[in-house]
Amino acid sequence: MAGSLEAKLETVADWIAAARHVVVFTGAGVSTESGIPDFRGPGGIWSRYSPITYQEFIADPEARRESWRRSRESYSQFAAAQPNAAHLAIAELERLGKLECVITQNVDNLHQRAGNTRVIELHGNSQWVVCLECGKRYPRAEIQAWLERGVEMPACEQCGGILKSATVAFGQAMPERETTEAETYSRACDVFIVVGSSLVVYPAAYMPRYAKQSGARVVLVNASETDFDHRADAIFHERAGEVLPRLVDMVRARLPALPEGPPAA
Ligand code: NAD
């Protein structure tokens, strides 16, 4: 779609206002403006570290030690991050009754903190740590205290099993229920908005493809190009925190005013 940024935003706002089912699909790029680096953008995590696979984590104590060392280092950055203007705009879309759900590849919990109540997490949530033997869950903050006390490879207090962040590592199986739900919502929507994803991590990156196959309009808001650009109905190579608030303002202006809350007692 050609035209000025303003004109393109107006068109997409028309689509959203008229849509029955809107889905937002997010990747690490929605959180860079909150200070959490992405994987593949400039300065992304893979420019500093190579990934540790699930199989390496399980089989090799050195890999486990290294994984926890990285996690201990990056924890304060994650813990301090606040939802940014893009997260807040996506939450506002739900409040306006124009969002079916957010499907996220992110593990940072920022959509929930921004106010979204229907969030499908494809890759888990880094607020939790889980025992791979008995399933006991620990708040990540508690494990940070252990790491800072000098524990290098935390083990389960209950059974001694290996503890791992409740996130999906490379080589680890996807959560079945979330993956099925995400596919169902992607296939049933009429507008599908990708925000901040390079769309190279599968099976998550199938979601916009399912939406497109099912006849939805697909909108991309991503700072850099993706392999999916040629199939998108509208593309914004812009920062999410700049584009989404403007888009949501335009959607709000097209909707009947929401009823006022009850008067204060
Ligand atoms: P990615 O790193 O592969 O791609 C991020 C994309 O976002 C890039 O194309 C980049 O150009 C774009 N981008 C960066 N800042 C942006 C901004 N302000 N506005 C718009 N676009 C912006 O991320 P991915 O596709 O999500 O895949 C990486 C995997 O790693 C996913 O599983 C992801 O969830 C996980 N991850 C999560 C976090 C997090 O939870 N915040 C952080 C890093 C990686």
C-alpha cells in the first residue's frame, strides 16, 4: 500500500474499526522501547551471545551454568522494564472492544502489565522458573536471590531436579494448548497485526501465514524488512511506540464513545 504514513494509518484504522476479530501478534521488537534488547535487531542479544539449546541445557552442566550466568546478568534489565507506548496502545485496543487477543512470542509479561487480559504466550514467561522433574514452580525473583548468594546451577528444593526458566528454549517443544489456540485465533480473525517480529522463528511465524490464508488483512509494524513484507496488506517500517498510539487514536475516533463509568459514591 503506497501513500503517506498518515493516509496509511487512516486506512488501517478503517479496517480495524470495521473488523469483527482483530488479533495482535508481537515479538521482541515491541519491547525494545522498554529497554529489553531483541534477538536480531542491531545490538540484539545474538550479536553478543550464541543461543544455548534445550538439549545442551539438559545434558551439559557447563551450558547450564553459562545459561544461569547470563540470566543473572540480564535479570535487572528485565525486572526494571515497564510497558511502553506500544504495549499501552495494544491494551487500549482491548479496552475499546477491538481486540480478540494478543499472541506473543515475548516472555517479559509486559502485555499483561499494560492491561491486556487475553494474552497467549507462545514461548512462556520469564517471571517463573520450573523444575523439569516434578514441575514445582518458583518466582524468578526468588531464584535471583539464590544466584546472588553464589548458587551457580539452581536445583529444585523439593526433588533436586534441574530448574529452568519457564520459557521455551531453542529445541524445546512448544506449549500445545497455546499453540493450538494461537492458530485458531489467527485463522478466525479478519485483521492480523504483527508488531516487532522478524518472523523467522517457527512455528510462531506461521501465525500471520494462517491469517493470510484464511482471508485476513495482515498489517506489519516492524522497524526492518521481513520475508513476509510482500504478502502484507499494509507495512509500517517504523517504531512501534510511535505508530501504534496514533493508530489506536484513529480507531477510537471511529467508534461510538464508551459509556462513562458509574458516578463516584
Ligand atoms: P527478533 O529479535 O527476531 O526480531 C525483532 C524485530 O523487531 C526485528 O525485525 C527488529 O527490526 C524489530 N524491531 C526492533 N525494535 C522495534 C521497534 N521499536 N518497533 C518496531 N520494530 C522493532 O524477535 P522475534 O521475532 O520476537 O523472535 C525472537 C525470539 O526471542 C522470540 O521467541 C522472542 O519472543 C524471544 N525474545 C523475547 C524477548 C522479550 O520477551 N522481550 C526479547 C528477546 C527475544
